[in-house]
Amino acid sequence: MLPRLGYSEEADLPRSGVSCIVIVEIHALTKIYEGKQRVTAVDGIDLSVNPGEIFGLLGPNGAGKTTTISIATTRTLPTSGSVRIAGVDVVAHPAEARRYIGVVPQYNTLDRSLTIYENLYFHCRYFGFTHAQARQRSDELLAQFLLSERRKAYPSQLSGGLAQRVQIARAIAHRPTVLFLDEPSAGLDPQSRMAMWNAVQGLRKEGITVVLTTHYMEEADALSDRVAIVDHGRMLAIGSPQKLKETFGAQTIIHLTLRHLDAAESVAAELRLRPGVQNVELAQDSLRVFTNGAEGLLTDLIQAASPLGLRDIAISEPSLETVFIQLTGRDLRE
Ligand SMILES: Nc1ncnc2c1ncn2[C@@H]1O[C@H](COP(=O)(O)OP(=O)(O)O)[C@@H](O)[C@H]1O
Ligand SMILES: [Mg+2]
């Protein structure tokens, strides 16, 4: 029997006692959707998530993040490969795996006919809590997530941020080992997003491992101990945000948006020779200048680009965004 990490009765266990166990182990995972068009949504993903980690899957829309989470949480079957949660194979033993898993899907799945309290209570009952246990756990969660005053409210009466908090409370009600959050801040205003980030960071204290997906690089950067960058169903890089930036994205990118691109290649060639310029790439309607920062470079660039009808200039400081651009040649937002 594997230890049920994250359970309160085990909260006193020393961390080193459990650190040898991998919480999420994804091996050679693929998913092909057969239909009118054959879509390879996940194309050979390998990754492991360690106990207590906040792990981010970062990638643009269509990268395969939701599909990966759906397989890991037993909602979708893989085409090949495997996922183990706390050592339990999700295809062979889905019911057992589900006890270790909490899920917050991208869209609100609260039961609209139940109050907030009842949403929590019936979730606990579903996972085998007695009436008294379910009542106690629901009250505890309402207090923990500052929802006590809204216990009798219905989901339709809540703001997006509050509904998201209820979803997180419900997802951890049965004390799962790992919580999966799919695009947790999609549709949230900045203030609710910050509150959600705090709630997720608070889960760390309870020893809950978190796997989240996002296409916001700031979110992956702010929350994750480690990030896997995914695109077209493949993992391009994995590591701490710091490590990824050091390895792939230590450069500042200056984006010069241009009206005329006919002579852009020759200007790019000329710019590549300037001191401080590491590389210059042609993108859709712009030149991307990769630099480690050189005194006076911006003025030089503006002069060099003005014959091409310089429309706009933007600077990306080293971030997971610049890492993504360097890995794929594309913008996360494109
Ligand atoms: N049920 C499905 N049937 C067919 N194609 C799908 C289905 N779900 C997702 N896809 C496709 O698989 C790819 C990955 O989608 P998804 O996992 O939702 O990516 P993400 O969550 O990173 O945006 C996309 O091309 C998407 O259109
Ligand atoms: Mg998705």
C-alpha cells in the first residue's frame, strides 16, 4: 500500500521520508484523435512530478495540455504510453487512481442545483466520507478558502474568482495527493488571478502536489517549481523557470514591427554584425533582434529600421516568453 501523501494524519511525516516516490509518472504518452482528421494531440511525452512540487505545463492553445491532463485524470484513454499516479496505472486501475487525484477543469463544473456547501458535502460523500466526516470537512474547507459566508449561495451567484475557489476547495476535499488545474486563471480578472495563485501556493503547505496547465508564461513563472514547455504534443524543454531562462532565454528580444519587409533580409544581415546583437530573425511583419543588451543599441536599431517603415518597437526582457520564442520561433500568443 502506498502512502496517501497529503493526508492530514500524515502531515507530520518528514519530507525526506516520502521524497523517493514519484507522484505523476508519464511515460511515452501519445494520443491520436481519429476522426475526419487525424490529430496527434500528444506525441510522446515523458515527465515525472515529484512530491510537493508545483509543476507547470506551459504551451500555446492546441499544444496538448488538456489532453495530457485528461489522460492523467482518467477522463480520456491514451493511444499508447502510460501514466502512473502515486504508482497506480490510470488505465489499469482508474478507480484507485482517482482517489489520489483532484481536478479543476478549465470550465466551471460545479453542480448548479446545489449550494456551495452542498457541492463540497456531496463530493466528500461520493468519496466515502460519512455524513459527519463530510460535514466537518466541508465546514473546514469553507473556512480555509474564506467561503463561509457564501455557504448557502448557488454557483450562479458567484463571481468567476469565487467559483474558481470553490472548485479548488471541492477538488481537494477528499485529500488527494495531487491536484490538476487546467488553465486555472482563464477568464479571471487580475485580482482573482492573484487570489488563485495564493490559494495554489497555500496547497504546498498541505503537501499537495500540483500540476497546472497554462498559456500564460507569467503564471508558469510565478507559480511553478518546474515547467515543461510543450508545443504540438511534444515537450521541448523542462526545468525550473530560472534554469530554462539561463539555458534558452538569457537574451532580451527587441521586436521591430515594419511596414515594408522587402529589404528586411539585408537589414537583418547588417544588424547581425553589430556589437551586442546575438541574432536577428525575420518574423511575420517584424524583425526580432536577440541581444544581451548593449549601450545605445536601441537608437542604432531605430535608425537602421526606419527605411523599412518602422511602425512599432517592443522589448521582451528575458522570460519564459523569450524562451518559448527561442525554442519554437513563435510567440506564445500567436
Ligand atoms: N476530442 C477531440 N477530438 C479531436 N481532436 C481533439 C479533441 N480534443 C482535442 N483535440 C485536438 O488535439 C489538439 C490538442 O488539444 P488540447 O489538448 O485541448 O490542447 P491545449 O489544452 O494545449 O490547448 C488540438 O489540435 C485539438 O484540436
Ligand atoms: Mg486546454
